[in-house]
Amino acid sequence: MSPLFDLAGIHYAYPGHRPILNGADLQLFTGERLCLNGHNGAGKSTLLQIMTGLLKPSAGSVTAFGRERKAEADFTEVRRRAGFVFQDPDDQLFCPTVAEDVAFGPLNLGKSKDEAMAIVEATLDMLNLTSFRDRITHKLSGGEKRLVSLATVLAMEPDALLLDEPTTALDERTTERLVEILLELPQAMVVISHDPHFRHKIATRTIRLEDGAVHRPAPTCKHAKTA
């Protein structure tokens, strides 16, 4: 089975700094919930941005959905098919209301207004966020914004999810709800998380990024959910 993502020998350094990635490899397979951990500054978020073409590696290759991606134009399809939930939801939410934020993606994919609003209703219902529909986005709490960010991505019906510290600012009850949601989703996902309890609950495989490289997956008895 070919991976959805196959990153090989990735090198990257921010201008004026020593390399943060030194030959990192990563593969994501259909139905897999891959958790990525490592210390602050290890390059975890950098790796996700390279997966979606937001950053360009100095060496190495990125293959996504069966094609090697090099130029900016190559990543247009990748960003549509891989939903990226950023670490800071304020980087993702910019419309006045929750419904408008969730509808933004479907509308840009060519859905009619009626189709987009039907997707909004279904997505918010799935996440138990129906009561948020008409709320002002910038007045939401940090945890509420994080859930809405997930809704904006799921509304685009991606093939894979890239989640950067999704439990930040979530209380225990909301974190448990997020666990339930992620376990039910069919999409393959890469999840960055410092929370070992959260990782244990959702991961089908866990890897660690250290010294610029991805270390061997830790063994697990869980099985990937098939799409």
C-alpha cells in the first residue's frame, strides 16, 4: 500500500539558525493516526508545514497522494486534500461568525451557498457545535476557537488531517470529546501533541522527532481504522 505522504531525507534551516531538520523521514498511510512528539523547537510544526508546501526544504523529497511535490503549484491539490489545523486558531479564523468561517472552505471549492450552508450544519452537528453557528468568532474562548478551527477543516472533506497541538487550551471534558471525534473520523492524520495521555488514546503509531530526525516508531497494540 502506497503512503498518502512520503517525506524522505528532509533538511531545513530557518535563516540565520542551525538546521532544525537533518534528514527527517515520515510516512503516513491510509487510516493511520500518527502521533508526532518531541521537545519544543524540535521541528514538528516545521515538518507539517513542509508537508503542505508552506515551507520548502533545502534537501529531500515530498511525495503526497502519489506525486512528488516540488513547485508551489504542486501543493495546491495537497492543501485541498490535507486539512491543516494550526497550533494558533487565530491564524485560521478570520470571518465574523462561526458559520461564515466554516462555509469559507466549501464556497472556495465551488459549492453553492445552499450546499455550503448544508455542510456547515452537518459539520457543526457532528462536532456538537450547533449552538456556535451564529456566534462572533473573535469572542470565543481559546478552546472554542480550536474546535471551530477543526470544523473549518472538516467542512472541506479532506483525505488527511494535520493537527498541531489540538488539545491546547482545551479543558478535560472538551479534550475527551475531541478524542471521541478523532477516533470516529475516517481520515488518516498526523497529530503533534505533548500530551502523552492524549497520544495514548488516539495513536495507532507514535514517532519522535529528535536531533532533526524521526526516530523509530514506538510499538503499539492498536490498529488503524480503515477508510
